Amino acid sequence: MRMRGHAPGPRSAAALVAAIGLLAAAGCSSSSSTSTSPSTSGSPASTAVNTSQCGTKPGVKATGTPIPLGAIATNQPGTSFTDIPNMVGAYFDCVNANGGINGHPIKYYIETEQTNPAQIAADAKQLVQTDHVVGIVGNTSILECTINHAYWEKLGYYVVDSGIAPECYSTPNSAAVNMGPRYSSDGAVQYALSQHVSKVVFDQSNVPGTGYIAAGPAALAAAAHTPIVQLTENVPISDANSVAIKEVNDAGPNGAVVLNFTPPEALVILQAAQKLGLENRVKLWGCSTPCNTDFLAKALGPKWNNKLFVNAELTPPDPTSTPSMSLYKAILAQYGKSVSGGVGSFSQMGFAEAEIMVHALESVTGPYTVASVNAAVRGVTNFDTGMLCKPWTYGPYPMHIPNNTDYTVTPNNGTMVIAQGCTDISSVDPQIAAYRKAAGLG
């Protein structure tokens, strides 16, 4: 695995604030767990699963001609998504140590960028023209889908990524393993509506893209004939008390407050509500995926047990001891030294993306070329990652939202536990409806 960084390019303060806000919107939070031991969640990885199971020839190092793959990730002060491609690389290292792809090791190039459009475009050309990559996997960037999607379409690359920008979900050559900002917010609002709240207050950071995100929750509330109040807050939040009071007053005693912020910003709002005795002044509180961290659950304490309900795009790792979850933790422990966040959503996404790419590569017959590899990626159908509620399909569709079913979790004495099992995101959101129609899912 080879990572290349760049000196930060010119960008405005507004762009950096937008980057931080979009980290929340991405639904891409990392768990606060500080241990990468396979036994972190009580899963029997050390005995039931070992890393040799990631390849077809346990203990046999791949020595054939390398298969070059690449990724682009945002990496700048305060906003880094590099844990995701780093976990992809850790998975590939494991595969290379256990037979590779029919004896071929994967050579993985990671380009990093600082929300500079020219830099992002140059990164794509570096991967294609200099590194000669035959596939793109692990892209996680605030702007990359917006800047490069036409380039990938022109050259015939079918990207497996972690989506942030709208183009990650609305274009033909990008398919994400996560749900992204809009659909994660949909999930949080949908759970609140299922609890028969009389009103929804949806509050998010005041950054570019808020209108696109807010349109999903607005559609769900309208279909339920439930009033919704849309709020935005400048971040970092300077007066959390006023924010919490405004949200609670707008929601009313039978209403719900749903947040879409990074964990630290959501935490200051929730702690302010608790300090003011407001946590029980509404029927429930909700949050998009970034709140799905033990860090937040521990910081809030037991007063928020079964009071805060958080969208979870991937299978919660703490209560799960499946072979896939155990293998993920074992690979993270042995090969994931550069994955700073440890067990959590970022590394889970990277694991799933790497699994999908390896599955596609194993189906290729003949040389590994741009054409053969990307045809295989596009052809991935009903693949069980072990990290998502439903099998994952790429498919020949004009848009891709393959992860559109998820969990709801709630704090329980410092950990997040499942409050609601896998539930389809409502097709009342017109984007979800358009995808399901395109994919022949009804």
C-alpha cells in the first residue's frame, strides 16, 4: 500500500467549515473504541477466525504480477477520511499474504487531497496515467464524486466508494457502501415518525448541501402529515444552550428533535439539553449516523438510555460476533496499524469495499485490465459483505444507492445497542424511489 500526500492547497475558511460539516453529513463516523483487538466487542475472532481466511491459499505470499488499484481521500486538518482506504489497504495486505488474487498481489495507491478541485482532478489522472490502476476502490472525499465522476464515466471505471457528495449516489459509475447524509437523516426521521411524534425538528450544520440533505426528511414528514421545522446552525456551535432551547420549544412535548452534526457538535447540544433539564421535554431525540459512537454514549451517560435514537448504516460491531465481523476485527488488529480510529464505521466501510473488490477480481478470467476488472465490479450482484443489512449490488443503473436499509441504535449505559433491526429507508424520498425503480426493486 502506497499513500501519497499533498501540501494543503488554497481553500477558503468557508470550504474548511463545509468540509467539517459534510463529515457529519456523510454518515461516516468512526467509533471511539481505542482498541483494535479482535476481542474488543466480545467477538471470538482470536479463536473462531484468523486472518489466513482472507485469502484462498493461507500463508502463501502472492508473488505474481501486481494488480494496481487506487483511491482518493480527503486528508486535511480537522477532516480526514484516510481510515477508510487505509482499511482497504489492510484487507489487501491480508489477501496478499494468503495467496493474493490467483497468485497476483494487489498494489494499492492512495492519493490524498485538501478539497481543492484542481488537485482532486490531478489525483485521478495520477492514478490512471502514471500508476495505471485498473480499478478504483475506497474513494472517500468531500468533492471527489462531484469533480471526477465524468472522468470515470469517460474511461469506464466503476468506482466502489464511501459517498458524501450527491453525485456519489446519482451517477452511473459510483456505488457506495454507506448511505450518506440524506439517507442517514431519512432513517433517523423515519424512526421518529414510527413512534408517532406530532412534530419533527430537523437541525443540521449550516454548510453547502443542507438543502439537498433536508429534502429527504421533508418528504418523509410530508407523507406522514407531520409538521417539520428545518433549522441550521453555524459550526462550531458557540451557544449550545440557545440551540437546545430553540429545538425543544419548536418540537413540543410530543415532538422529536433530530440532529445531523459531527459527534462533538451533537454532543454539545445534547449535553446542553441535559444541563438545562430538557432531555425529557420532547418525546424523543434522534441523530444521523455520526452519533453512532460509544464516545457519545459514554459522554452522555444513562439519562439518555432509550431517549436518543441514532441511525446506523452498518452492522453495529459491539453486539455482533459473526465470522465476517470477527474477520474484520482480526484484519484490523494484524494489518490495520494505520487505521487510527480502530473499530468503527470508517474501518467497517473500508472492509466492505475491499471485500467487494476482491470478490470482483476473483471472477475475472484472463488479464486484469481496466475493461475486465470494471466489468467484474459492475457485475457484482447480491454480495453479502457481512457489514450491511442486505446483500450489495452494483448493477447497470443510472444511479446507485445500494445501501438503503439500516438499523436504529440507542445508548445503553455507555454503549450503543440495537433499538430497531434492519428497516428499509422509505421510498417516500424520491431519490430512494428512483433508485429502487431503476434497480427493479419496486
